[in-house]
Amino acid sequence: MSWSKDTWQTISPIYNRIIKMPFIEELMDGSLPLEKFQFYMSQDSAYLENFGRALALIGARAYDTQNMLTFLQFAENAIIVESALHESYFKEFGVSEKAIVQPACHHYINFLKSTAALDNLEVAMAAVLPCFWIYKAVGDYILENQKDGENTYQAWIDTYAGEEFGEAVTKAIQICDEHAEKTTPQIRARMTEAFVTASNLEYHFWDAGYSLRTW
Ligand SMILES: Cc1ncc(CN)c(N)n1
């Protein structure tokens, strides 16, 4: 079995908990209170900037120019494409862009940046993979299970369930599998550990949004 399939199985209890979270259920039916979405969006703005920095760092450390380019494009997309979504919500709902980074976001972005800077390249690639894969899976899940009718959060859902994001996710998984195949069992195990940690941090990011958790 490929590293990615095996690792997704490992985190499936976390993923199953994520799709049952009130944040996700209420995002799906559009009933999520605006205040919670605004909190999430303001934190996610800081997240995306730093996720972009982590991706650019991984790009700079890539073993070849093809993967370097791919990660630099991922970084560009995180900053430009995903942030554009935020901007439209900022305007629509009056969210302040420069919010104080709260604990769940702080933990996550510092985990990503320190792993990208200091850990093995393979481990760094695995650490950023849940940011792609879990969002795609959640976007698809919501799209498949939501009821007909207006949803304030539809643009968010469409971005992550969309084809363009799907292509990036497939590429990120493929790169991780290629690196996992060539590396040692020890580093492969640490890749899995980083993937599990980031998946848990995804859970906590949404949980903090729902409970408006601050310092
Ligand atoms: C916390 C988080 N994780 C992942 C994504 C999708 N790149 C996001 N926008 N925010």
C-alpha cells in the first residue's frame, strides 16, 4: 500500500471526528453563526500567510527544480487564490484582516514553519499535506451532503471542493508518495507522525473557531 493510503487510514478517526464537528455541520447547512465564521476567517488569514511561507521554504529545499516549482506555486496559490476568497468574505462580513493570532492558529503555523525549516524535507512535505487533503475531503463531503438552497458559505465550499484545488491535492499526495518510497523507514515513520500532528491541528483549528477560543 502507498504511504498516503496507509497514512490516511491512520488519520481516518480524526477525519471522521472533523466531519461531525458542529463547525462543519453548520457550515454545511449554512446555520453557522457569523461570529464563529468571522473568527475562523480572521485566524485563517494569518494561517494562509504562514502556510504560504512554509510552502515556499519547502520549495527552496526541494531536491529538484520541478518540485521546487510545484511548491512555489502552492505557496503562490495559498497567498493569492485562497486569500482572495477571504478578501471577499472580509468585505461582505466586515472581518478585520489583521487579528491577533490565537492559540490554535499559533500552534499550527509554528509547527508548520519549524518543520519546514528544520526537519527532513520529506517530513516537511508530509506536515503540509493535511492542509491540502483534509480541506479537499471536507469540501467534497459538504458538497455531496448539503441540502439544496442558499448557503452563505457556498463560495468557501466551492473553493475546496473545486477541480483546481483537487489537482493541487493530487499533486501534493503524489510528491509525498514519491519521497516516502525513496526514503528510509525511520523518516517514513516521521512523515506519518507529522501528518497525524497536522491532522489533529486541523481539528483544533475548527474547534477553536466554534468555541471562539482566545488566549
Ligand atoms: C487551517 C487551514 N488548513 C488548511 C487550509 C487549506 N489550505 C486552510 N485554508 N486553513
